[in-house]
Amino acid sequence: MTSTRKSPPPYPKSHILAASGIAALLSLALLVFPSREVEAKKTYLTLELDGDAELVQAQPGEADPLALAQDQSSSPFAKIETQPDASQTGIAQPKLERSDTTQTVDAPTEQVVRVANGDTLSTVFAKVGLSANDLHEALNSSKEAKQLGRLKVGQELHFRLDRDGQLESLSSKLSDLESVSLTKSDKGYTFKRDLVKPEVRSAYAHGVINSSLFLSAKRAGLSHSLTMDLANIFGYDIDFALDIREGDEFELIYEEKVVNGKPVGTGNILSARFTNRGKTFTAVRYTNKQGSSSYYSADGTSMRKAFIRTPVDFARISSRFSNGRRHPILNKIRAHKGVDYAAPRGTPIKAAGDGKIALAGRKGGYGNTVVLQHGSRYRTLYAHMQGFAKGIRTGGTVKQGQIIGYIGTTGLSTGPHLHYEFQVNGTHVDPLSQKLPMADPIASSEKARFLQLSKPLMARMDQERSTQLALNKR
């Protein structure tokens, strides 16, 4: 007899579903919410302030760093993360990383060095981390590159270095019109000069002398070189060491060089007028058909004489021509057959006219002396020189205005000065009173062309002066 075993009655389906749901909820709670003990042990806070990450761990009995961080959660620099303990949950946690993951990549650098007093190219290279070998390689790369060694205080040098700190390029602005650069390539360094061609326009200046030509010219906006040009133009008629008086006036139209609307230099004086002791002299620059430029008075008479009035610019006359002067060293009456011009040691001395060098050497009490022969009638002598200019030697030739030496105290001399003598047919004459021979006027074939240039320039000076005077009266 076979017996049959009965199965237990099945649970209602609704009970089974409810039990499954409760089990799932318990499992989820265990995963998501660790115990308070675990939470207290393993709560982490990552704060990123100025790119630095700090890991803070709370200890039992201490304030919860999460609660502290909530006060800073509004800060744009704060980032808060909480992580459960992997050992309690069995879930691997992501590795903490800094949010700033930017990597520094070496790149070429550019540095600018302004030349200070006492700087050399060697010290400048050292400032940017370049060695003496780097300097030697750059300067000896070409003949032109050596120009970079001539530094001026305030000059800026722009360096570009590669990732290894080696020189890639060097550039510098020498003036508003000139820049130079040195660039490295596979074949070595390449030197380059960049020249800016300025716009040339004409400008007007006017001044009244109160104490000296230089101070008055500076107030009128003229540069030192332009003032020297003005003095040289009228130097045949005016002795600027002796003749200048308070109240003398000058005006001129000159070339002004401009780059991007900014004056960067001056060129030639186009026309000028100088009133000295009530007498007015005029000058106009003219280039003839052969291309030679010179200055003429407004009517075409040459400004250039056979001799300039004074061989030293702006010197002081310390002793005049005299037949009965007491010699300051010999202490006895002795004729002074020339004029002494006192000036600082090293002041340039110019040849009074074209001529042949009859002597360039020592001459007794005269010390270092140059004697020039001008044709058959005239001879000039320059004594007590500190030294001779380059190329000045006996038997050579000179041009009018050429520098022949420098003021000194050689020979019988009590202080730095030039002793200057002028002879006509072998006889000493006073160079201050001697009437100088005239040069040829403008050629008759070019007179009309000259006047077409001269008249508008003279008219413009008249107009500019009238306008300036009217403005000054307001």
C-alpha cells in the first residue's frame, strides 16, 4: 500500500512579495548608510583653495569636518566630498585626486633688460642666465653683430630663450629710426638692421639772446647739433666768442624728421636770419646743378669766405693781438702776435681755411703746433695743442672747418687755450680785425633758380615771425 505525502500549503503570493521588498530595503540601507562609528572614523573632506588640496580626517569627539565645510560651501574655491569606508561597505572608493590637473609645459621665454650705468653686454647676458660662451658665440657670428656690444644707458635689449634656456634671438631699438636683431638658425646667427624712413617736413624757430646762443636756442626748441649748424653758417661774419650781444635775434626754417607724427630728429637748415648788433645776416641753403650744397645770402652772395672768423667754437678770448703785452711766464714785455682762445682741454680746433700742412709737430714754446699754408699769401698757426687729430701730419692737406687738433697746455702755457696767428705775405696781422677775402657768389646761370627758392623761404620767415609776435601780444 502506497502512502502519499502531502506538501505544505503554499504562502499567499502577496506575503512573498512583501517579504522580498523588505529584504531589498534592508540590503540597500546597509549599503548606503554605514554605522555612526564607521561614519565618524571615515569622513573625508577635500578643500581646494588656490589650487592646493588638503585632506582632513575627523577623529572621534571632534567636530565633523563636513559640518564645518558647509559654512564654506558657498565659496567658489570649496569642493566637498564624503566617502564611506570601503572596508565596511565592500565597495571600492574612487581615488582622491586634485582638481587642478594642469601640467606645466616648458615654452620659450622672453626677457627684457634695460641697460644700467656700468653694464656691459657680458653683465646683461648674465642677467638672463646666458654664459660667456653664449656671448662669444653671438658676437663673433658676424662683423655686424659686434655692434650689439656698444650699449647706451637706458637701452632695452629683448631676449628670447628656447626651452633649454639657450639664446634664440636678441633685438634692440637703437633709435627711433634704427633697430637691430640677431636670430639663431641651423646655420648660426643672422644679423639684421631695420631702418625706418622718416617723413621730412619743414619747421620754424625764433629766439632772442639773453645770455648765450645755446640757452636761447634751447628755449626755442633747437637741438645742440642744430645750434652748432646755425653758428657755423654765420661763423664767417660773426665771432660767437666776441660779437654776441644781449638782444641779438635769430630765426630759421629747418628740416624736421617725423615718424608716426613724432619728431625724431632734424636735418639741414634751409634758411636762416641772424641779427647781431643791429646788423642782419641772411642764409639760404642751395644745391647747384652739380649736386654741391652751400649757403648763400638771400641775394646770392656766398656765405663762405676764404677763412672762418674763429677756429674754436664758443671759446673765450683770453688775450688779444698786441705789440706790448707782458708775457705771463717770462714776465717781460713781448709782442703777442696772435689771439688766445681759452676753452676746456680737449676742445676741437678747426682749420681756418683750405690749405697745406707746413708743420704738425713740436715748435719750441708753442708746444704742439700746426702751421697751415693757404695759397701763396696766407698762413695760419695753431699752438699749445694737447694733440693732433687723426691724419694730421706735415705735408698733408686740410679742408676749411676740418678738425686738426685739440686744445691743451703744451709749451709755455699757463692754462688750456689755443694761440692762433694769422699772417699775410709773411706779416702778422690781427685776425679779429683782418678783412677776410670773399668766395665766389652763386653762378649767374643759376641765379634765377636760386631766387625761386630763396624768396619763398624769406617770405615764410616773415610770415611766421609776424604770427608769433601777434600770438605773444594776446
